[in-house]
Amino acid sequence: MSDHIRNTSPMLASPRCGAKTRTSGACRSPAVHGRKRCRMHGGAKGSGAPRANQNARKHGLFTRDAIAERRRIQALLGEARKLLEEIE
């Protein structure tokens, strides 16, 4: 047996992760230095998407072309409704 005294108070006083676990409780792991989350919940280096991510949502409903097309269709429908109201 050693008579070494552990100094755990700085570790216990460190800020905790703010993530919510599957059991609706708070994560009790210490947060990564300079971040609000622990290494398991997104505080690790390299986690998350890179800034100015060029690969995010390149297809589907959220492309610039699809959004512009929906706006053109909405404008056309608005004009058609006004024309129908004038005719009636």
C-alpha cells in the first residue's frame, strides 16, 4: 500500500458536459477544455462538420435551384389567382 494522497478536487470541480443522455439525465463527464461538451458528445477535436462545408445538402429540396424554382412557382400561382379573381 502506498501512502500517496490523490488530489481529485480540480477534476471534480471542472465544468461538466451539458449534453442530455438517453435516460433524460445530464452527462456527468467533464467537458473538454474550451468547449461545453465532453469528448463523447462532440467536444473532441475534429468532431462536427468543417466550416463552409461544401458537401452539406447538395441535393434534394434545399439546393439553390430547387428553392428558386419553388419561389418562381409560388409567384406564378399568385399571379394566376389574381387573374382568376379579376375574371370572376
